[in-house]
Amino acid sequence: MKKHDLKTQSRTDWERVDATTDEGIDYSEIPELDDDLFAKATFVPAKQLVTIRLDADVVAWLKRYGKGYQTLTNKILRTVMESQKTAATKKRAA
């Protein structure tokens, strides 16, 4: 990947962008925000950057799955968390 050259000047016509009003924007290619769209929407929790120490063999095992091992780690932890929530809910109902 190329590093962005900060010395290169932008070719964007910022004066034209600043002068554009809401009425001047073409929304024709944007789909409508209807009930169907919101029915299919999912909630994605915010991510928080953390530092965690894991056993070297655990990290090696996760990295065997390739790029995205941190996302995989999050999915594993989420699965355990949700299963414990489900178990606690069942325990309270009993």
C-alpha cells in the first residue's frame, strides 16, 4: 500500500463542495430507508481497544486461522458470554 503523500495537493474543488446546498445533492441512487431495511438491520457494539496477555500457544492457535484472528477471538469470547447469560436466565426461571 502506498503512503499518502502530504505534499500532493488535493484535486477536490472545495469551493464547489462548500457552495453545494442540500437541494443540490442527487439522492436518486440511494435506496429508501423503509421498514424492511430496518427489519434487516443488526446492532454492532462499539469496539474498545485493550491490551491483554494470552498464553503463547493460545495466540499461535488463533493465528493459524489467518488474518482476522483478533475478530475470531472476540467471537469466541462473545459466544461464551452469551451462553453464560442464557444459562443464568434459565437458572433464574427454574
